[in-house]
Amino acid sequence: MNLILLYEEDFAGPNTVRLQGRRLKHAIDVLRPAAGDGLTVGLLNGPVGRGTITSISPDALEMAVVLDREAPSPLPLTLILALPRPKMLRRVLLSSASMGVKKICLINAARVEKSFWKSPLLGKERLQEQLLPGLEQAEDTLMPEVLLRPLFKPFVEDELPAIITNTLALVAHPAEEENCPREVDRHVTLAIGPEGGFIPYEIEKFVSLGFRQISMGRRPLRVETVVPALLARLF
Amino acid sequence: MNLILLYEEDFAGPNTVRLQGRRLKHAIDVLRPAAGDGLTVGLLNGPVGRGTITSISPDALEMAVVLDREAPSPLPLTLILALPRPKMLRRVLLSSASMGVKKICLINAARVEKSFWKSPLLGKERLQEQLLPGLEQAEDTLMPEVLLRPLFKPFVEDELPAIITNTLALVAHPAEEENCPREVDRHVTLAIGPEGGFIPYEIEKFVSLGFRQISMGRRPLRVETVVPALLARLF
């Protein structure tokens, strides 16, 4: 937690906050600060700044805060991700959020196991809980939007054309000859398949909309590895 | 497991192998192949090829193998990594191995918790067990070498100068102005610090040897995210 995320309801006055629960526990167990110490803070979906501790006890952490900087720039990318298994989803949400992705569409594909869609981790609050550590890690405040699209065909035919308008649309497919482009200076829509990849029908659907097939080379990588790799290659 | 790794002792004849244990279980539970099916196989530290199943039962999987391709090229990179916590180490070893890293030095640093060095996961066999899924994922066969260096100063002063000779030596440090270089065409030595980063004394030691400080930008990232990101940016 490199930044403590603040909510409107934390404010006891215009520039003073009072924290309890998870953030207090983290401060006491990990940061171990004393009155007078400064911590990096940020308002959810708002600016970033500094909190100076006025009091800390097992009951509450109180700070005087100055929020005077913008959050880091979002990554100009929409991530279309075949729903991974829950454990992997958690790690991909965290790493994507920490790298600045602000829109993630979790979609179905032939090789996505049906049971993954029943995971309680896909609830709106549970998704935000998984994204939060990514924001705190990267000193960011802007909560990403996550869309769930459990039907492949309606998503691709009805929604995807609008999503990719004015973007560079790429679908990652291991062993494709074209390497992932570097230092792209426009918005990217990046589709990444499930373990085992998209099936040919799915790839054809993406290609028919104008997606280019790209890869990180000959080595098939896990989704948790390929996501940070592709984002770092693109921007 | 995109490739089944074979050992010399698996060979019942010059071109026939017989597998039991973990690999047989994986074949039965996940791949569910039948006699006549082909699987990608590779000989540990040797070539890659194809195995055709001649028989499969709960007791053993037998294949006729043809090993006729080279393993994918190694990444020209030596990774110097401040020892992460065991759970994170496992993921970093897997992703590094899958991306083709062949030499990893796990080193001490002021912000590495002493207890991490006592982890049973640092035993030679346990390290190989953690690297293996990375090789199987990426259809690679060449086992990376992992060195443990629990003393920072002797490592940096006595060993590191030889390691960085004729390489581009980089130390990752969040918030550094210089962005990680792209498409490097020479061998790289890349040092990555612990959670919280290297302390100034450690950075000075790296810089005094000729390391350049680089970063992935303003966002501090977790080691499991920054490793694939930096490797993808560099090559």
C-alpha cells in the first residue's frame, strides 16, 4: 500500500480524515507511523497528496490532508479478457489496475470454463476489492470499470464495434508472426484469450472487425505474465 | 503444461518414453489424450519435438518421440533480484522462466526480510520445481540457473563486476526519470529491488559499478508485475 485511498465519508472536516478498519490496521501493522509522520494519500477518483498524522491509536488514525496533485495518467487501453480462473483473475486485476488500465471487459470464450462465471469474486464490490490493491500499489485513485459479458457473440457483434472505434484493435494469439507493436501513440483495444487461446471461430470474429493478430513471440505465456508484458510493450 | 518435459531416465528405448507420476496425472486429468494423439514434448536441456501416444492407462503413458527442433532462444538477460517473499518468488520464477530468463541471482538487500532466507523453497530441488512450470508453459527445455547470495556487499563487490562485463547494466528504481530502454540488442544485467526499493547506499553501489537507473514510470509496481513488464520493454 504505497497510497492510502480516502473516501468522502472519511472526512471529519474539509482537510481532516479519520480512518478505521483495514487502512488503520495496515498503518499499524506495516507502516508503523507516529504522529507527525507523512503518508501518501489520494481521494477515490480524485487528486493525490499528503496526509500528516495528527493522532494514531488502535481505534483510529487521524490525518490533516493536502490533496494537490493529479493521479497518474490512465493507460489509453481497453482490455478485453477471456475470463480467467478466479485466482488468476485476482492477480490480473491487480496488475492491470497498477499499470493504469481503466476499462476491462471480461468476456466468455469457448475455452473459458463455465464454472468461472459463478465465482463470487465477480460481484461488483468483490471486483473493486480486487482492484483496490492495484491502485494503492501504483499511487493511483481512479477506479477501473469492469464489464462482465458472459455471451461472446452478442458482445462481439453488438458492443465491440463501438468500443474499437478510433482505436488500434489487437488480439493476442501465441505464435502469430506479427510481434506486438511498440510505443503506440493512440488508444488500443487489446483482446487476450483464455488458457489454450481463442478458437479459430473467435479469432475470425475479431479479425472480421479489424483486429490485428499479434504475439509476444514463440513462447505461450500465462495470462498473468502476458498482460503486464503486452502493456509494457505497447506503451 | 504446453510441453511435457522428458528426462533421460524416461527413455525405454531410443525413441520411446514411459511416464508416470505428475506428468501422467496431468495427461489424464487435463489433456485427456487417447492412443494415437500427439503431444508437444522436450528433453530437459535438449531439443523439442512431438510424442505420439502408443498407450495410456492409469499406470503409465507411453509415447514414440521425435525430437527435431531447438528449444526457443534464451533471453539475453541476467536477472539480479532482491529476494521477494516466498509466494511472490514462486510467481516471479515461473514468469521469468516462461519468458526465457536463464540466470537469476537472488540477493539480499536492506529491505529484504531476514526470514525469507529461511524458506524451504530456496532448496535447489524446490527452486527447480518452481521453474519447471515456466518451462512447460513456454515450451522450453533449458533449466535456468538460480544463485543465492545472502550477503549484499560481497556479491556486489566481488561477483557483480564480472557478471556485468560486456552487458548493459540497469537497476530498476521507481520514479527515476530515465524510462526503461526498448529493443535492446545486447545482453542486459537487470537489478530489481525489494518491496520499498533498494536503499540509497545500495543504489550507489550499483551506480558506482556503472549501472544506469531506469524505471517503468511514475507508478511503483509489484515485483511480479514489473519483471514481465521490464523484460517485455527491453527485448
